[in-house]
Amino acid sequence: MSKLILTHEVDGLGSAGDVIEVKDGYARNYLIPQGFAVAWTRGGQKQVDQIRAAREARAIATHEEAETLKQQLEQARVKVTVKAGTEGRLFGSVGPADVVAAVSAAGLGELDKRRVTIPSPIKAVGDHEALVRLHDDVSAVITLQVVALKK
């Protein structure tokens, strides 16, 4: 078992700054090469403190703020404009960065793209959903209205 410090949020493992133990192969072949974690050392506690401070600075401060933002996001329909073919199929797909840009353009606030999850790839125009983790125990489902870019 390898002891690691997470540098990014990883579903099912934890958030940035958490100290975790995983199997050696998972650490060596996935987490460390992808930059999601670094090996734990005794001196690594300073790094853990820095990561946690940065995460707290980016995080939504309170549970109440997260609940308020959740209500705003779930009531709004966020419009995402992308290039599409004649039959409504997209050139590429809509990703978390596109969702964050659309939410920002709609004036609903700034989100972290690492906290946006799209359940299935969005490759056609129409209505779709995305999940956003706003706080440790608050998640919002955003309704995305994907429309074709007019030439």
C-alpha cells in the first residue's frame, strides 16, 4: 500500500490535501503520472497545509451560500452555444469547461470545472443535465440547453 497526498479532487478517494492509502499499482500507474497525487513524506505536511489553504480559498465559504447557489442553478436553464452540423450533431462535445463558461456568461457565478460532472457525453443539441458539487454535501443538477451556433 502506498501513502499519497492528493493534489486534485478524485471521485471516490477524496479532495485535494487529503492523505490516502491506495494500492501500489494504482498510485504508480495512474495517480502519480496523471498529477492527481504525490508521494507522502514527513516533510509533506507543509504541502498538505498549502493545498488545503488553496482549496479553502477557492471553495464556497458556507453551507448556506452553497444552498442559495444550488437553488439559483437548478431554477435556471443554462444556454450553451456550440458548432453543430445540419442534423444537430455537435462537432466535438460539451465538456466541463464549456459548462463553467456558460454558467459564468449567464451571470450565475463562478464554478470550478473540476467539480462539474457530465454523466454521459453531450454530442447533440437539446436539453441535457450536468452535476456540480458546490460544497462537501451540496450538489446541484444544472439543466443545459445546447443550441447550434448560428452562422
